Amino acid sequence: MRNLPLLTLFSTLGLYLAFLLPRLLWIDSDGVWVGQEHLWSDWPWHIAMMRQLADGVWTHPLIAGERLSYPFAMALLSAGLLKMGASVTAAFLFPILPLWFLLLAGMHRFWTRVFTNPWLALLPIYLFFFAAGPGGFRWLADIKAQGAGALLLPPQEYGRALDDWGYQWYAGNFLVGMLLPQRAFLPGMTLTIWLLCGLQTATTRRQWSVIGLGVGILPMVHMHSLLALLVFGAALLWPQRARWREWGGALLPGALLAAALYSIFLRPSTPYPNFVRLQIGYEAKSLLDWPLMWWRFWGMALPVTLGGLFFTPKGPVRAVIAAAGGLFLLGNLILFQPIAWDNSKVFLWAYFGFSGAMACLLAHFARRGIPGKLIAVLFAFSLALTGAAELIRLQRTDRNRYQVVSTTDRILAESLREQTAPGAIFLTGMDIANAPLWAGRPIFLGFGGWMANFAYDHRTRETDLKKMFSGAPDAPELLRKWHIDYVFIGPGERTSWGANEAWYEAHYPLLMKLGDRSVYSVK
């Protein structure tokens, strides 16, 4: 069967996510939950963005009054489902699965055209999704020490490289750390892969115009994928560079659209110092630490990639590997966002291309009799072990559950949606999630750890936030200056931000109270 390789991919990785997805976000009698730590940190504000867009509010969920300045295509899609009557969880989760199958199909088409072998095309895909790092060998040690329980429930995340070594590397597996929690990445990678497939076969001006339209909307989907598209596209089209002027004319409208959309929606409203900066060696402490750092991040991936260079056939596969090498070099020289971990969005694309070289080396040994097959299996085992542990752990949402908001906050949030106007600005603590954020109401200032990547210097707001909560002499003036409509005071606001509830009780009417949560109307 011609489609058997693709069906193999769908029946393995496809069904993996189909089984997992409904268990990643749920509501029960105790509150709202997610099934993985990275989802707990990222998804609350994405859900808030979805609910705001469904209400027609185009402002930043975590910096009320500021431009949204985030690729919003995925949130807009979910907002449309919400407007059609879907529940919050259904609207948020539903788009993921079709995009996942589209991504798998696009990857298979891409690598089939690179290798001209649909079965070999599966290998770089599996290597990519089972990445990365040497941490899986610690998993084997845990299995030996703890028994079969550690096999079925890996007791820790094995792809991290944090406190022990001092790097900002939060996950080694791309599905765990990027494609699921960072909600713009899945549609961005899917669209980019299909655009690269189009670049491989486009011949008419109309086809190039369609590709140009895809390029034009990509900034609204995912910016890092636009960078990857430019680098991979240039490498794939390099042999036909004599026709670049002709193709450039067809792509020009799309490029102008991309520039316009970026300027309107994504360009920071105020300059942010050193948002993009030179940082040679990424997070390496020294020249000698650089290879050790990448061993800790990716394990055998780079050595196997280098070995695979000797066995890559002439043609597109070399162009793909060259593009991946270019992105890897850029990521080791330039910090594209202030938080170092976010360069992994570039390194993900590098690993995608390097997977082609790894596949070439494994295929070479697999054709060399029993000893060669044994070497190929050992290489594949070392490359996929950590990813296997991470993907098994990701499925265990019964044991790895994180509360987004409590039932009290969820009930309060729905009351806020009924009794406050869309776009009403709330003063809250700078937490990952709270009742106003779950309600889809923009908050004055959200979690400070995100602000640098939004190109927003939040220090003035944080200072004023503390003054407003404390009831300082200039608090009324600050509440008017920042157009605050409501003040939410819960346990976190009292303990972490010094909320002076007695002051608010004396000066402003209480809108609602539920348990130890209070909302005051200040406008």
C-alpha cells in the first residue's frame, strides 16, 4: 500500500496524542486542572487570550491596555469555536488534534521528497519526536532502583538541564516542552512544513502566490517558524537561485502582508533594550563547556549528526542539513528573546533538520549486516531513550496534575463574566492564574517572568501595583491613571502583594465576595 508508511505514523504518534489530548485540560469538583507542568505555566494566559478575543477585546491579557503583541491565530481559531457554543475546554483543545495530524502528514511528505523513500521518511520524524538528551540513562538507573513502577511512571523529567549545571533548559522533548505548551508553535510548525513542501514542487506563478499568502500570515501564527521558513527555503531553492527574481515577484505581496501584520499587531509599542542581543556560545560558561553543554541538552544527537554527514546523498537532504546548521549557528550566536530558554524555538528547527543526517547514519549501518544493524539499534536507543521517558510521563496525567484555578476561583470567574464588561481592567497579583484571568478579563499586570519576552519593561507597573494594593496616599490617583475598573483580592494578593483590604472596604463598594476572595469596584 502506498499510504502504509503514513498510516503507520498516524497509528503511532497520531493516536498517542489523540488518547492524551482530552486528559490535558479538565474541570472537576475541585477546580480546573492540566496534566503537565509546562501547561500549567503557559496555558492560563492563552485561555484568557482566547476568551478575550471571543468577546472582541484586542488587548494584552497580562498587560491591560497594551497591544496584544503575540501571534494570535491559534487563539482566534479557538475563540471562534467558543462563539459557536463550544465549552472552554473543547474550544481550547479541539484545534490541536487536526493540526497534529496535518503536521505528521506534512513532515512525512517533506521527508519523502527529500529521501524519495516513504519508509525512510519515517525515521527522522520518530527521531525528532523522541528527542532528546542523555537523561534517559538516569531513567534506567531509577528503574533498576525502584522497579517496574519507574518504568510505567518515570519519577522525574529527564530532559531538563537546570540547577545542577546552571542552564535555562527546561525540557528536552519537543512535544513536552514546545509544541503543546507554547500554543502558537504547533500551528506555526504545521504551516511552515507545508509551505516547505510547496517550495519543493511549486512551478507556476499561482502556486508561488499561494505560498506567498502563507508567508504573509505566518507572523500572526508563529514568528520563529517564519525565521525557519526563510532559512530552510533559501537552502532548498539555492540550486535554482537563477529564478529567485521571478519567484520574488510572486512572493512580494505575501512579504508586504507579513510586514504590515507585524507592524500593526506585533511590533512593540515601546523600544525594549537588548531584546535581541549577541550571546556567543548560547549558555556555555566557557569554550570547553560548550560541547559539554550540548551533550547535556541533546546527548548523542550532534555526534550522530556529524557522523551522518559522511553518508548523506547529494540533493535536498544536504540542503536541509545545511539550513539546520545555519539555524544552530544563529542560536549559538544570537539570543532572539531575553529569556535564554526561548532560543530552543530555533534549536527545535535545527534538530528537525539534523534528524535527516541522523537517519542517514542509522540507515547506513542498518544495511551493513548484523553488526551494522546492532550499531544502528544502539544509536537509535541512545537517541530515543530520554524522549520515551518524557512521552510516557506525559501520558500519566493521573499522577502529574496541576491546578490552574480552584472551584472557588472558577465560580467567581463566571460571575465576573456576567457582571463586568468585556475589557474591564482588573488589578490582581502577578500570579500564573487567578479568577479574573480565567474569566477572560485583562489584568493590570500578570506573571513577571513573561514580561521580557513580551518586550515590556514592567518595573513601573509593578511598583504602582504594590502602591495600589497597599492603599498608599497616591493609590486613588494611580487607580485612575491606569484605568483600573476592579480590584481582586484573594489569598495571594494579601500574602504576596500586601493588599490592604480594610482600605478598599473603606473607600470602594464591594462588587462580590466568595469565600476569601473579594472584588471591589473602583471606577
